[in-house]
Amino acid sequence: MTFDTSLFASKLSRYRAQFQLDVDDFVRLTGIKSDRVCALEAGEVKPTGDEVLILADVFKCDYRFFISSERVAPFEETEELFRRHGNALTREDRWAIQEFLHLCECEAFLLDVLGRHPSVAPFVYVPKDKYFKRDGANAAKALRAHLGLETRQDITDVFDLLRRLGLRVFRRSLQNSEVSGLFVRHPIAGLCILVNYSEDVYRQRFTAAHEACHAFLDTDQGFVVSFESGSSKWSRDDLVEIRANAFAGQLLLPDDLVSELPKVTWTLDNVTTFANKVRVNPVTLMFRLSDLNLIDEATIKNLRRSVKIPIEAKVDPEIGTGLTPLQAERKLRLLRLGLSAHYVGLCFDALQEGHVSKGRVAEMMLCDERELQGVAALFGRVLS
């Protein structure tokens, strides 16, 4: 097959533009000299094999992306995402999203080599109702039935539940606190969800469920970016977002669970107590109570600004216990990069079974090979 230098040149220059890299930035990242970069982007020369591998490493994508027309990277999706929401995403956020997509692709690879498949059959729901809010709630009810959940059963770990359905779920810190999460349809990894780890864990649970709705009901779109309610980018008229909020509310707080609550006058204390019990923020609980006419608007307005659950009371299911303060901080840093216990476990399982090398594991965990021993200890693994 003849190498297409023009196609390569276009991909290189467009990738550089996506991540707002000038030539000097690019030279520092790749070690490729500036005159060589200009020649490559002009289509005047063919890249060497080493240069292709360097570019794949820098941009965290399959090397085949640069040498063929195969759809092995979500290039068009990220290009349109950054074009449409560029003002809301810093350069650091763009790199974080690219690394998230890299982790999604690695997870798909790991599950394949380990022979592990989703433990739950795929969930399919075709939107049926012209009323988006009702359709979102009905979709969540259908998903709960699909999972065999009892009508009053709350969900302890929504991240694990969605992963069992075959979704790629990663929690990664973003600089822009207005972005709560996003969904991207990856050509290799499939349906991918990023949850902004900068938010509190109860908000992250809601965001994960919200993005799952986009993954299930908005698969015709290459991506969806969700903004925090009340942010400059959020709109009350966005029906797709309204549907996703209704889906998340019904998934985490099903009607039967909310309906069985004591018929009381809702106060600061009892709203906070029950919201913490089911691991949602008080505002989410109050909106669900409102859906079932169990609380009035005046009470919501009165409580909304003052009712809060202390951060220290919100337990992250993936941090674990028994760590020293230093270990806890190191593990938190890894979790902010998207390295969940689920994903790290897959990496070490693949290493133990001989599917990958230590160098490849380090690459998949965004660290240096010398750091692997410490990472293994934090997640309760032994590195042989």
C-alpha cells in the first residue's frame, strides 16, 4: 500500500492544532527538529518508523492512525469536540481527555487479551416518548429491570455497575469545574464515559449515570459534553440533558424507593440524613421528592442553599481503607488520573498472565516503569 504523505501531513497538523501546540512546544514534546516538523506537515517528506511511534506516544493513539486510513482513533470526535467547546476546555483539559480515551482503548485491549466480557447482556433502549423527561425515567426503569434490580434497591457502586454493562467508565480530574462529564463513542473502545473527578463523589455518581444515558440513548452522536447545572454553558432548554438528568435520578433513586420514605415535613436534618444514606446530594433527593409531589417548591427553595453533606462524610468506594495519609494522597493522585482499582487490576492481571511487559503496563498506567512497585502496593497487588 502506498504511503499517503498528504494524509499524514493533514493528521499531524490537525492534531497539533487540537492540542494548541506551536512548533516549539511540539519540538520539546517529540524531540523532532523544527525544520523536520515543517517538512512533515507540508507533506514534503515521509516520516520514519521511529517518528510515527513517537507521535503515537505523544498523542496517546494507535500508531496505525498515522500510516493508514483505518478508524483506530477518535480523531474526528475530538476535533469536533474541541472545535465546539474549545473555549470551555483548557489545553490541560484537552490532554486529560486524550489520556482518558487512551485508557479506554487500553481497557478494551486488556479485556480482550484476558478473555473477559461484560457480565451483563448489552442494554438497548430506543427512545419512545416525545416528552424527554418521561422517556429518560422510563429508560432508567428499563435498565434497572434489565439488571434485575429490585424496585426499591439503591445502587452502592454505580461505576462498577456501568462497567459490567460494557461501558468504559473513567474518573479523571479536569481543570474546568463547569464540565461535569462527557460521553465519547470510540471507534475501537466503544462507549466511553469521563466523569470529572474534581467534583465530590456523590456528584460523580450522578454524572456517571447521566453520561450513561447519553451512551445508551444518544449513540448516534460522536460525543456529548455535559455542563454543571447553572454554568454559563448549561441550558434549561436542552432536552437531551433534561432526559439524561431524569434517567440518572430514576436510576439512583427509583420511584418505589422514594415513595416509601416517611411522610414528614422535610427539614435540613432529615433531607441530609437520607441523602447521605443513598449516596446522593440533597438537591438530587429533593428534585426526586418533587417529581412525586412529596415536597413543595417553597421547601426546596428554603433548603437548597443551606443543606449540604460534609465532604468527609462522602465515602469514595475506590479509595479503600487502611492506608497511611501519604499512601492515601498517592492513591488519590492516581485516581485523579483515571487509574481506578478496576483498571489497575486489569493491567496487573495481564502482566501476571504474560500478555504484556512491564514497560507496556507502565505506559498503560501513565507512569514510569520504576513506579510500578509503588503503584502495585497501593492497590494491594504484588509485582513479581
